[in-house]
Amino acid sequence: MNNGTIFIISGASGVGKTSLIQALLQHEECRNLHFSISYTTRPLGHNEKQSRDYFFVTQERFLQMVEQGVFLEYAKVFDRYYYGTQKKWVNEQIAAGQDVLLELDWQGSTQIKSLFPQSISILILPRTSSDVHERLHQRTRDVDDTIDLRSQQTAEYMGYADQADYVIYNDNFQQALTHLKDIITGKAEPTRHST
């Protein structure tokens, strides 16, 4: 049996990663794809559920898990909250021939690529950084200083475009979703970067 493939989706906050992932997982063609739920020390957000969106844990518990070698990768984001990917679950899935989808920041994506060179990195970008700034304001989940930080992050992510295996510009949701599905199912054009 062949091992499964790890797909890594990265992109700045507000670029539409979560919406694309949720829509992707509804497709019958992607039934072999399993989403990895990350651990985090951040508080439970509005409309979020434990074990569905994240595994919410205390910082003390998270750091214990780091010491125990539970994570494939982990990072402290915006110098505030930790996020980590569980090693055992991912290894079990790919060993069973199942594909795994990780939603990670670029730091995490780089860590996974070093551990699994055959993994496929997909960077979701807006056409302009102002597109994301507007989306973040519409979400009303973040305070202004966090929105400014996240907007700065968008510019950084745009600089990673030439390092990703694929780049998808999410200015048209359905087109972006089709490109993402084509990458996952192996139908994407060999040019690597989708527009």
C-alpha cells in the first residue's frame, strides 16, 4: 500500500483558507482527504467547538505535550498563542494510505516540508493586501491592532509565493476552490502556480 500525501495549506488570516477547506472537504472526489485538527492555546472563539475547530488546551498542557514529543511541528503565533500538529495521528493516516490536509502558517509549512519532502505546499493569497484588510474588518472578530498585524502578515506571505509548490489567488471563491480540488486530486496543470 502506498503512503498517503500530506497537503499543506498556508496563507495570512482573512484570505479565505478556512472557507476553502470546508468547501473542499464536502467534495466526493476528496473523500480520501482528512483534515488535521491542530492544538492551540488560544481561547475558544465565537461559533467554534472543541475537537471540531481546534483542540483547545492550556499553555501549561501544550508545553507538556511539546516535552513529550507529541507534535510534528508547533509555533507561537504573533508572540501570543501556540499552535501544534499532532504527530501520531498524521503518521497513522499517511501509513494507512490516507491523504492529510494541514492548515499551517508558513513556519509550520517549512517544518513539515523538511520532515516530509514529498508533501505539497499550497499558498492561498489575495490579489492585494487591501482585500484581506477589508475582510478582517468585516469579520469583526479581531481588535484593530490585531487586524493591523494580520495585514502586515499578508505582505510577508506574498513574499513566499516562489517557495510554494502551488499558489492560488482567492479573488474568485469558486475558481479558487476548483484549482484547490484539482491540486488535491492530481488534475492541476503542471505549471505549479494557479491563478
